[in-house]
Amino acid sequence: MPELRLRALQLLTRRDYSRAELQARLAAAAESAEQLEALLDALQSERLLSDSRYAVQRVSARAGRYGNARLRQELRQKGVDDEEIAAALFVGGDECERCRAVWARKFGVLPESAGERARQTRFLQYRGFSGEAIRQVMAGADE
């Protein structure tokens, strides 16, 4: 167990991990699933492992480029539960403002044709912004 704990701490010193992500990384080195669960529980009780802290840091790092839908999907894939995702997305700020900033960096000019408008909309959808945020940005672009 000391070797497994050392390995976990080495990983956690580089960056935060979600519980599920760290469990997957350490599974091969663990002697048993119970040993791994006990280690993860101990790390959580010592506040060295926290899904909510991981989610907030992940959203803070990526909110400037992506919308809430994409961030939510990424966090779910990493094993973070929905309540912690909702709290982290709240910290990310207003999605419409982020969508407007991404649009301005990428395009910055008004769409002159329906094809160009569709291209800009698809780009923002791929980035995970909601339809409402995209409509507000495109309505603002028309003004």
C-alpha cells in the first residue's frame, strides 16, 4: 500500500484528478480493488483528492474556449457527478459572454450570407455552446 499511495501522490502533485480518473490510473498497480478503494477514501478524507476541486479547475481552465454542454460532457466522462458539475459550471461564468468572446476571437466580423452564418453557428455548436447563447451572439452580431 505505501507504494500505491506514493504513486497516487506523485500523480496528484502534477495536477488534480477526479476519483474515477485516478482509480483507472492506479488500477494496474493495486493488489486488489478493496486496497485501491481504501486508498482513494483515505485521500479524499485528507482532502488530497476532490472531484469538486477537479471540476472547478477543469472548468476554469477550459471555460474560455468551450460552452457548458461540452464542459459538462467532459466532466461526466471523467466520472464527476452532476451536482459537482453544476457547481463548477456556475463558477465558469456567463455562457453567453464566453460565447461572444469565442465568436469575436474566431470571426469578429458579421456574417454576410446565410452560409457564413451557418458556418459560424456550427463552429459555436461544436464548441458546446447552447442554442440560446448562440442566438444571442448572432442577434448581437446583426445589430
